[in-house]
Amino acid sequence: MTKKMDDGPLRDELILHPIEKRILLFLTKSGPASFAAIAEKTALDEGAVAKAAQWLALKNLVKVEENITDKKVELGYEGKIYAEKGLPERRLVDFLEKIGGEAELSDIRASGILSEDEIRIGVIWAKKNGWIEIIRKGDEAVLELKKYPKERTEEEIVLQLLKAGQRSLASLGPYASACERLSKRPNIVKITEEVIHVVSPTDMAIRMGDELLSAIEEVSQLTPELISSGKWREVAFSRYNLSAPVKPTYSARLHPLTMLIDMVKETFVEMGFEEVRGPLVELAFWNFDALFQPQDHPAREMHDTFYLANPSKGIPPAKFVDSVRRTHEDGGDTGSKGWGYKWSIEEASKLVLRTHTTATTIRYLSEHNEPPVRVFTVDRVYRNEKVDWKHLAELHQIEGILMDRSVSLRHLMGIIKEFYMRLGISNVRFRPSYFPYTEPSAEVEVLLGENNKWTELGGMGIFRPEVTRPLGVKYPVLAWGLGLERLAMAVFNLKDIRELYRNDLSWIRSVPINFSKVASRRRD
């Protein structure tokens, strides 16, 4: 084995780092072993073993092979619930068996044994297993029990076996195939593969035998003694191998959703917008009334909005109360006929958890009614939603407004397209729509995800005169509200929106810091 030293002669001796020598001596006596086994037997760090093995492979003294060990299995978020309560299809047929074998969907909902999402899942799998049939009686869909499974299914047995914790797939024996079937259903079972690296000595290393003991040792660190004595000219220094496999280490990092929020904010700042913030607890006046949303609008009902109990009311801004009231009642000075009802300041005084960040931008607009105004906000909003795979009660909204002389819908379309293009999304389209406080209005759709599906990410439009005139704004205001979590689901290829907030470390660690699905084509 030869090595040319810097500014020195070509050397014919075998040159090994002390760690390499220790590993080779172990392998020639004990045979092939994994990184972990070598580290344990030689009292070395596993990362050092990995690095040394790669250098030995370059010197043709060892072979490093990747082997997949037995797969590991553990319960997912839904799996843990089902292990306690039972699979949705089991609870469904148990209920049907208990009440005589037949029930309408409304009866199942009223029983409370299954959530709306679980009813859907239970019906799908019970029908697929041949346990039920769906028939119609009049206008109602009726579930009829055809075959009641008295014995536990293989999938149910798997859930109980995994209830105690992670185990290998092989240890499940005849239930391994059932486990793999469960893994195809979202969030029930997670199967992971563990890769190990096996190091084996080459024939050349075995033939060398005792010669390994006389190999010249590499030096891994340049010390003051080597420099002062001049011996650095005579020794062989080890080099770095940045591609050597090492055991993964997990350092502190931002949550992927936080990184996406930072990217969105940075993009708007680059486009010349300024970030603004507003209160989470908002007056109904700013959340609804200032946006020309009538006081009898369904969105203001308790089943859609969270109202505060204590304190329950605030004080609307006296400066705008009269102009907003007149706009609602008869249109005021806006040229509109209004809504034609008696506006109530009591209703406008109620405190709510804001349902959209438009309340923040409209507050800002009321204090800055001279052009130009270019602001955005990315913040939390609250909706009285039933939480499921695509709905949250607490979510983020990307909101923005631009007010200037002679701006139009074409400018707004250009802003939204430019925003998404800077995130690397080039396919954006707009679909005409309706919103209470903008006209014209449109929904924003982008082509996202592995299946290249058009995804609706929010709405946009130009504020109506009924919104801007009562605040003293005389010029057009372009406005948009975009969904952050929906964008995140597409970027991170998630099937369940709840995954963003479950603090699953395995998922958080798997997302690359520069998640380039969106950011890869980002422009300067």
C-alpha cells in the first residue's frame, strides 16, 4: 500500500489510522460484523467506526454492505385509539347486532359510538368485509347487518399485540400480512425498515495477517508538538471522508410548519409588503360588521364562531360606528341599498376569537386610508369546526391587502401568481366566486402534490365600497386570504391535516430543512 506525502517521497509501507488498525485486527479474528457490533467490541464510537470502515474500503481492505434488518412495527395515532376502542367497522357491527341488525345513518350518529369520520371509515370497511349492506328505505340510507364476525379478526389481534409497544414484523408470525394491510390505512400502523452496515475483511486483509500490526499509523490531529519538533513532515495524516455513513443525529430544529411560515413571510417582504399583527380576541365589529357581513349571516352563529363568555363585550370604535350602521341599514354614502334591517350595536360589541385575519388588515386600513398601502399577515384564526383529517378548529391564514390608485383585478392576479412563483409553484389559476365583502371575487387554485391535482388554497377580490367608504378609503383595495395548512399538506405530502400538530418526531425529522418540493425553483 503506497501513499505520497505532501512534498515528500512515495512511501511503500501500509499506512493505517490507529482506529483502522484496531477494526481490521478485530475483523480478521472475528469475521464480518456491523458498525454497532464493532463499536461495542472495540470500545469505539459508532460514527468513528463508520468513517474508518469507508477509508479501509478505499484501501481495499474491507467491504461495506448495506443490509435491511427485520422491519419494525408500531401503532400510529389512529391505531392507538382503535386499540382501546376497537376498529370503526367492529364498533359499527357491534351496534347493529345490539339493536337488531338494522339502523339508519341518523341513528348511528345519534348513538355517539362513532365520530362522523369514523362512521365513514366503518361503513367502507364493514361493507368491504361483507359484514353489512346499504339499502334504501324511502329517502333514508339503511345499514343492514349481513354477517356478524363473532371472532376477532387478524387486524384486531394485531392491534392488541402492538398495544404494548414497538415490535418486529417477523415476531407477529402469521399476523404479519394483516399488519401490512393495516399499514395501508392512514395513521393506524407504521412499518419502518432499519438498515445496518456490515463490514467484512477482504482476502487481501486476511492474507496480510500479522503485517497489520507493523502498519504505519496515520495521525488524525496536528498538535503543537508535531509542529515544533518538525515530525509533521514524516507522519501520514488521515483525510476527511464526508460521504462516510454515520449513525443519524437529531439536533434542535424548527418545526416544518414554522419554516414554511418563515418562507411565506420572507416572500411577501421581498415583494415590498410590510407585516402587520392584530389581536386574537376581536370585536364582532371588525370581524364581521366592518366587512359588510349582515348581523343575521349564518357564519355569525355559535356553531361557526367562538364567542367569549367573560368578558363578553367590548367597545366598537365611535369614529366608524355611525358610518358602518348606515351602510348596513340603507347603504349610507356608498351607493348601495344596504341590507335593509335595523343594525344593532349590541351585536357589534360582542367579543369573538377572530375567524379570519381580514379583521387585522381592515383594522390597519381604517388607520391608513391614504395610498399606497401594502401589508400582509400570517397568523392564527379560529373556527367552530369539527376536527377531522381536513378540518381544524385552529389554523393559519395568509392575508394581505394592497391599496393604491387605479389598481385592478389584473394587478391582484399578478400579485398572487408572483407570490406562488417565488415559492416555486408555477401553475396557478383563478375561478370566479362570491364573498360577502369583495366584488369581483375569485378562488385561487394551484397544481400541487404528487398526483398533480388542482388544489383550492384561498380567495381574493376587491373590497366593495360598502367596506372601504365607511372607513374613509377612496381608492381600490385588493385583498386576499390564503390557507397555510392546505399548502403545507401538499408541500409535505400529508393525507391528514392533524399530522402537522401531533409532534410526531419521526415525521418532523424526516422533512428536509430546505423542503425543495416548493422551494426548488424559487427565484431571486
